[in-house]
Amino acid sequence: MVSTFQETKTKGFRPESEPINSKGLRLDPRGLLDIAEQKIDWDLLDTLAGRSLTSAQDLDRNLLGELCKLGCLLELTEIGQSHPLDGKTIITAFFEASTRTRLSFESAAHRLDAKVVSVPDGKVTGVAKGESLEDIGEMFNSYGDLVIMRHTETDSVERIQECLMRPLINAGNGSGEHPTQALVDWYALLKWRPDFLLPEPTKRPVHLGVIGTPGSMRAVKSFVFLALLFESHIERISIVSEMADPLGLELNKADQASTIPIQVCQDLDEVLPELDVVYMNSLAFLGDSYRDLDKSFRLHRDSPFKDGAIVMHPLARKNELDRNLDDTNKNLYFAQAAGAVFARQALLVSILGRLRALPDHLHYLTS
Ligand code: CP
């Protein structure tokens, strides 16, 4: 067996890591596989078969790590003739607009040879005539093997699950959660700092900054749920927000169970020079409307960043993240978006119980 993936020339792997984002940092998936000594816990991934993912809290640190390692393996692999999701039909039901989530899920599914039935806009369903989400869930039982749903309403997950018997992936529910965005975020972050997978830090723990209100920003909420699992690797979380309690009920509860201290501050430029990782988002959900990030929170090329700091953003962005950062080594957000296909492929193959349909050499090299 080869000693590291850096040296892998095995048939079925891409010979070089191909750049998949035009600007900013590019992340090599081999580092994460090497720090894990090329081992994947296939049995642990198998526990996802037939399960739903509706909250980031459905994942623990081990499962997140295994999904990210499998994503790295898939990023390096020519899937070729193995057709791992052949015979499976995936429903992407988007009752709210999306660029990245729907298209990266559909791209992931197509590249694994699943069939995709897509609802790109809820208005083209019976919703336009007053049909209930519960009844739509009942119909989905006979139309597909897995449902990926985005909706404007926070209770949409509970409502569709009243009748849906297929596994459900929550692709964003109002101000609720966006667990696969958090998976994608951590896929990028773990490729940037593979040592986070080790039980104890081998490098200095990071100071993580979150700009916004995680309590009402679903992607940020899911991201912070997972951040709280990395107690040895994150020394502190600073939330930069104009609100007195930006965490909200669920994150406050999760925070109490974690040893990572969380502080709230209002002055971005004061805390920015201390942050290693800066996570920002654009919009907060307020029931039936959105609110932009406070105008005082802007990042640009001349912001007072710490040396080596990186910026993450789930996108889409508005004015809070200046395009003049795109061409710098602060930009992790394009790599974040680019890795989405592979992290989501790992999830689809696991939930659909098709790990053994992946090319044999993946199992041989990593078991
Ligand atoms: N990050 C994210 O959820 O993007 P979309 O709204 O484009 O899916």
C-alpha cells in the first residue's frame, strides 16, 4: 500500500488535485486522508443508511469526520463505471430559492448515477392550489427513495415528516437549520486544518469569529452546533452582533454543554485582529421576511485581519463581503462552495445504503 495519499498513483484516482474554484484558497483533499492514516470507518457511515438529516445535531464529531473523509476520497476518485446510485431516485423539493444547495445536490446525485426529480419552485406544485405539505409528503413516498427539501417555514420539516416515510435531508427550513451547509462548511474547514480530526491539538487552537445572529440564521446556527464539538481545537468563539442575545434558545442550550467559551461583542474591527476563522452570513430570517446584516459589519481587503486568517461565508452574499477579497488568501468561501458536491455525495451514498457500490479500490485503500 502507498504510504500517503500524496503519493497515490493508483488507478481510479485523479493524478493531480484539479482546481475547482477560480479564486482564493484551494484545498487539497489528501491532507485529511493522510492525517487519518487513510482509514475510513465504513461501519460508522453505514449507520446513516435510511436515516434523515434534519439538524446538525444529528451528527456527532466522529460521523462528521467520516463523512468529510469520504468526501475527500470521492473528490479524488474517478467514479467511472461503478454507478453507485444506479436505480435510486432522489427528489429535490425546493419551496424557497437556492443556487448552491439544490444544484450541488443534483450535481452530486447525477455524478453518482442517481435519477433526480426536481421541484425548483414550490409554486409549480399543488401548493399553488392550497395543497398541504403533509399531503405532498404522502405523494413523495411513491415518487422517490430520498427527499431533499428546502422551505421558508421552520415547522415544514415536522409537517412533511407526518406523512413522509422516506429519509429526509433538511436543505434549510426558515430560521431553523441548514445541516448540510454545516457539513459543507466543516468539509472545507477540516481540509484547511486536518489536525482538527485528531483528539488532541498538534497546532494552536483557533479563535473563531461569527458575524451575525446564529439564532435566526439557519446556516450559521448549524455551523455553530458543529463548532461546539471541537472543544480541543477551538479556544473561543466570538459572536459579533448588534443583538443582545444572538444565540437564541437552542444554541444557548448547546453552549452550556460545551467547554468552548462564547463571547458576544459589537465592534467588528476591535475583535477582527484576534480571529483565525471569520464566518459571516448575509441574511437573518424573521418569520416571513429577511433582514440584512447590520451595515457596520463589512469585510474587505483592508479590514484589520490577523495574519493567516480565513473568511468563510455560505453565500449568497450581498455588500457585507467585498469582492476585492476574492483574489486573496483570505477567501475560503469559494473553496467551501466548490467542495459541496463531494460532501453531499458522501451523505447521499451513506443515507441510500450504497457504500459497498463504490469502487472496490476505495475500500481496499481505506479499510
Ligand atoms: N448556501 C446556500 O444555502 O446557498 P443557496 O441558498 O444558494 O442554496
